[in-house]
Amino acid sequence: MTWDARQLAQQTGRTFVITGANSGIGLETARDLVGRGAHVVLAVRDVAKGEAARAAIGGRGGSSVVELDLADLDSVATAAKTISAEHDSLHALVCNAGVMGGPYLLTAQGLERQMATNHLGHAALVTALWPLLHSTGGRVVTVSSIAARGGRLTAQTTRDELVEPGSSYDGKAVYASTKQANLLFAQELHRRAGKAGSPVSSIAVHPGVSDTNLFARQLSDGGRRLLAPLSRLVTKVALQSASAGAQPTLRALHHSTPSGAFVGPKGLNQMRGRPELLDVYASGKDPAVAARLWELTEDVLGAPLPV
Ligand SMILES: NC(=O)c1ccc[n+]([C@@H]2O[C@H](COP(=O)([O-])OP(=O)(O)OC[C@H]3O[C@@H](n4cnc5c(N)ncnc54)[C@H](OP(=O)(O)O)[C@@H]3O)[C@@H](O)[C@H]2O)c1
């Protein structure tokens, strides 16, 4: 059957956490869910932007804003504590926030910024919110990318290669590896949760190529701020909308999407179209690479992942 977001129907009484929900795909996902009566926690690094997004999406079920900087593991821990104190159920955690490219920067914990934000911060958040997810039988939806196809993580990747790639830094290649990490993590979480008999589902998605702030932000972060307005214009005309980009995430939230699935559009080399169930890319499929990433992630976080 062709997927249509109307299949999600009413979501009253259900709670969702969406990282990066003030912009782009996260904002459109939040808008849809709030419109269906859900309560959505907008987990954002800039509370003022989160409040503006909250005002913009309105909705019956309501929403709230929690400060979360995924590039700072202390902030992740504080945000998870706040969410756990304020909610007694969590139907889904959408690991959506992301950065693309920019210069070589290290976070407060000395970790490469893109890997810290896109993968490690999310892995820490999933771990901290696991008790709530487990007791609710919730879903973890992880937003990957077509770029994951070009990721360079292998079963031999070292800790330094993952978090401190150093002088020969290639921001584009690192972004691809962070999105490969998203896919590997989602798959490994699915396998481990299944083995442990956990009721939590893990699904990966990719949004095709969509009109969001990601591309203009990449230019600004890379010191080419003057090109950002032009980029915004081009993406608006050439790419599918952010709302279309949110459809794979919405499909992943539906109970008919099984744990372990990978959802994204198929049209134009997967750049646009309706959300379909896809084959996992070769780069995200190998359990040995996933196990290595899992082990390195636990080492960097200094704590076991949830299952
Ligand atoms: N757009 C596409 O075509 C495309 C394609 C493939 C994959 N994706 C993936 O889709 C996801 C959403 O991106 P988007 O396209 O919607 O871009 P976007 O409009 O730039 O949204 C990115 C969101 O991530 C947040 N964020 C960045 N760093 C953060 C941090 N350290 N802590 C917490 N939040 C942080 C941003 O917050 P601020 O607004 O405060 O910066 C923003 O809310 C990303 O994972 C991206 O890799 C997008």
C-alpha cells in the first residue's frame, strides 16, 4: 500500500522527542505530530529558536522546549534528566539534528564536531532515555543521508580516526562517515534490542535532498557566509520541500514500519519522492563495522550503550 502520512491518524496522549526541531526536517516532523495532538519535546541548542518554532507550530497536543547541545555531552545528560523528570512515557525519540561540513573543530570534550553532534551526542541521548523508551515500548528513529553511501568507517577504524581526525581533515568525508555511523548505529541497535527481547524499535531514515538550512549553514560554517542567501534561493527552487523530507521520518513512526527498516525516497537516485522501504546501503550493512562503531562509541562515551 502507498504510504500517506494520514495513516498516522491521531497521536493524542503520545510523547515524542525530536532533536533539532526548530528547523528544516525536524520542524516539519514536529509540526505534523503536534497537529495530530501529540506532545512534542523540541530538543534544541538555542532555546529562543525553539520557542519561536513552538509558537509557529501551535497545535492541540502541545509542545515544550528543552535545551540540548549534542556537541556537549554534559548538555545531553542534563537534557535527558529534564525529559525523564517531566515525562513518564516516550513513544519515540527522533535523532534528527545534524551539521554538515565546516572547519575542523573540537567540542568541549575534545571530539570532532560533526561526529560528536551527528552520532556521539545522539548515542548518549538514546542511552540516557532508554529506560523511558523501554518502559513505553517506543521507537528510535535516526536520520541518516544518501551521503552515508560514501562513509569511510571500517571494522579497523581507530578511536582517533573517529573523534580526532586531525590535520588532513576533509569535512565532506567526515560528514559522510557521520551519516554512515547513523545507519550502522540504527541497525546495530535494532539487532541488539531484538536479541535482548527489548520492545524498543530502531529505524533509520534518509530525507532525500530537501530544502532546509543545512546547505546555507554549511557555507556559513565554512567561512562563505555571503553565498548563503544564494544557496537558500537555489535549494528552494531545485530541491523537494522540508515537509517532503520529513515524510520518511513520519513513516518510520508508524507501527507498520518494522524495526530494522530503512525508509527514504526512491526517485532521482533517492533524492526525492514518497517514503519507501529501502535496502540498507552496503556501507551501513556490515555487522562487523557496526560492532566496531559500537565498541568505539562506548569507549568515547565512557559508558555502555543501552543494550
Ligand atoms: N536537508 C537535506 O537534504 C538532508 C539530506 C540528508 C540528510 N539530512 C539530515 O537531516 C537532518 C536534519 O537536517 P536539516 O536538513 O533539517 O537541516 P537544518 O534545517 O539545518 O536543521 C538542523 C538542525 O540541527 C540542529 N543542530 C545542529 N547542531 C546541533 C547541536 N550541536 N545540538 C543540537 N542541535 C543541533 C540545528 O539547530 P540550529 O538551528 O540551532 O543550528 C537545526 O535545528 C540532519 O541530520 C541532516 O544530516 C538532511
